[in-house]
Amino acid sequence: MRKLSNAAVLTLTSLVLFFPFQPVQTEVTASLEHEELVDQLNLLLSDEKLDGALSGVSVRSADTGEVLYEHDAHDRLKPASNMKLLTGAAAMDTLGPEYTFDTQVFSEGKVKGGKLHGNLYLKGKGDPTLLYEDFQGLAQQVKDQGVSSVKGNLIADDTWYDDIRLSEDISWNDETRYYASQISALTASPNKDYDAGTVIVAAYPAAEEGEEAVVEVTPETDHVTIINQTKTVAEDGEKDVTIERKHGTNEIIVEGTIPLESSRSRSWVAVDEPSGLALDLFQRALEEAGIKVKGKMTYAQTPEKSDLVASHTSMALEDLFIPFMKLSNNGHAEVLIKEMGRTVYDEGSWDKGLDVVEEYVQTIDVDADTMRLRDGSGMSHVNMVPADEISELLYKVRQEPWYDAFYTSLPVAGKEERFVGGTLRNRMQDTAAEGNIHAKTGSLTGVTSLSGYVTAKSGDELIFSILLNNYLGSVQEIEDELAVTLAEYEG
């Protein structure tokens, strides 16, 4: 426990579970001058919805780092997407806010009479923000080099990272979900949310009853196959459409009923092998630019003796942090893990990237030895981090030169603009927390977390970390009440 200066320390011990002769105790600490805050937070954490659950809470002064309140803050708990705070801080420090990702096109062979007598390589270096328009830009650059046809093959090079597509704790039934998309050094996104490795599938009612729904895929691609098993029904009929990718394939089954004149049904679907999606989009862009490819589409490493003919550079990391943190983009987190591994150890893998995260937090005196880190996004139920170490991290990064960009990327409570409020846009509205709390959310089955910054009514800026685990039902309301209590605190 951190010793507080100029304040006596009050230790409260309460019975949270009862077995005859074997009481289980939980420790709560705070300074005497904050007794009112202690009482308020303790009361909220005594809610019966948390009976049998685990609650780790840490509150610090943002100015001094002194602990103002703790409740089981040193116990290792699942952080869910609060894991992105560690990943993000390490990425900002290791890569830098101006860091960008390149995508390159190389040619092998000579161009004669507009014909490339050799192969064309599309080399990915991790950019999770590539849109179809970016592939169009690359294709135009190839055309500007005087190429009108490719006699050889069109080849995807995704060797910048290893070939392990999913972190080890992703369950099979999450594999087709957008939040568990496969990670490749060569990938593509369907829109400016930048959910890399996914396509958007939308079903619309047909013009007449009895017909199949109209199904659209964004971006348009042959990398997936749509199996349409839908029917358009009368206007007063039931809307019941499911959109699922068949496990281990790129067959997306759309089935069910959709009424005439009803709104669309839409879903983001993670594809199998996103490198193939990117290659298909590039082939389409080349064809659109008037460049024909005579050979086949395949995968290989770009030869050393090849010529750079086109390139695309991503947005800077500080800009990528907006969709990453505001929308809690899991794919971005895992790309950053692999990119850190590649940058520091010349190996784009989860193992090496997580090593970089642990090394970074140790440099700022956050205890990595008390954590278990298994991925960068927090999807794993095996991740374990104490609330105390998260609040310590949030205190230490305030001294970093990139802190402003890090802080700006955090969701803001109650702000409806999607890229401002993010995952907090519909929470804590019309409270002292609205527009005040800047914090990262986290959510898994039986897990919710919220860690960040708040200015109390006293004018003091506070840092907090709330990790609630192993509950049944929903306890997000309690989490919000804890945060609002900090915003309302008058000191």
C-alpha cells in the first residue's frame, strides 16, 4: 500500500463473504480527510448485484499520484478493453505519435510496350486503415509507371508479421465477429471505422413479396461468397435476418425474413484470410484502371531484387488513436502489438510485442510482474491486471511528451459525437461526469471496466480505475455511479 503524506490512514475491514469460522476479508484504504468519499464509494460497492463478484478500485490524485481510495486494488482482475491503455501507452512511446504504416507495390521484371513481363507484388506493413480508394490510388500509380498489363502473377506479401492470425484465447464462436478479426500485415477495411479484415453485409427487402432480399457487400469483393436464404415478406411480417460466416470458410449465410419497406439488416463480418481480401480489392482497382493481370493471384515474399512502383502511407498514429481508443477497436490493438514486436525485435508476433509492452511499463515503474498479458485488446479472459497498476500507469503517462494525444483519444462521457464520446457517448449524460470524464471502457461477459481522468467539484483532477469481475446480470450502472461520485466530490 502506498503511504500518504500529511494524512492519517484509515483501514476498514469488511466481511464480504461468510463461511463459519472462515471469514473472507477485503481491504479498503483511504486517508481520513477523504472519509466522505470513502463512505460513498463503499456504499456503492456493497450493492447486492456485486455479491460474489470481485471489485478492484483505485483512485489517485492526478497532481501527486497519492492514493485517495483503494478497494482490492492490488488483486489481479480481468481488464477487458482497459488493456488498450497499456497497449496504447507502449505504442505511443515505442512508435511515436507521428508513426505511419506503409503499403507498397513492387514489380519483378521489365516493362516493354506497357506490358510488365513479370510479377506484381502487394506488400503490406500492417496498415489497418486501407480502404478501397487507397487500392485505387496504388493502381493509378502503377498505371502512371506505364503499365497496362501484367504478364505474371499478382502476389500478396503479408510476411511483415508472422502468420498467426488470432491471439491464443479467441474462442471459435468469436472468430467470425468483427471484434475478433484476423490480424495480417496486409488487410483492408470497409469504412472509416477501420475494422480491418471485415466486410459489411447488408440485406434489404426486395421489390416484391416472396423474393429474396437484396444483399450488398462493402467493399464489393469476390473474396467472400454470399449464400442468400432470405425471403421478403408482407409489410406486417416479422423481420428476422441473421448474417453469419460459416466457420472455417468465406461463405456468408444470410437467412430469414425481411418485410417490404422495412429498414436494412446489417452486420460486420470478419473474413478468413484478410490478405486475400486486400489482394482481391487491389486486383479490382487495377482492372478499373485498365490494367489486366494475365497470371493468377497468390501469396509469396517480395524478392529483394524488385522495383518499387507504388506506395501508400497511412495516417499518423496519433490520428489512428481516435478510432482505436474512442471505438475500442480490437484489431488496431493487435496490429500495434505486432508492429512493436517488429520494430523492436524484428519479429511481428504477439510474444515479442507483449514483451515490449511489459518492458515499457517497467520503465515507468508500473509493476509488470504482477500482471498476465495475453493480447493487446483485452479480448482474452486470461489477461490479469490490478486496478492499482492501471491508475499508476495513467498517472505516469501524464509526464510523457505524447500525453495530450493519448488523453484526447479517450472517450468522453455523455458526448454524442461518435468520435468524441466514443463508447461513453450514451453514458452518464446529464450528470457531473458529462463532458468531464475521459476514460477507457471495457466489456466482456462478466467483466466491465472504466479507467481514466475526472475533475472533481473541488477542482482537483483525479485518476481512477474500476475493474468489476465475475458478476451476474449487469453492473454498469454501479460503475457509472462510482465515476459520477468522483465527479461530484467536493473535497
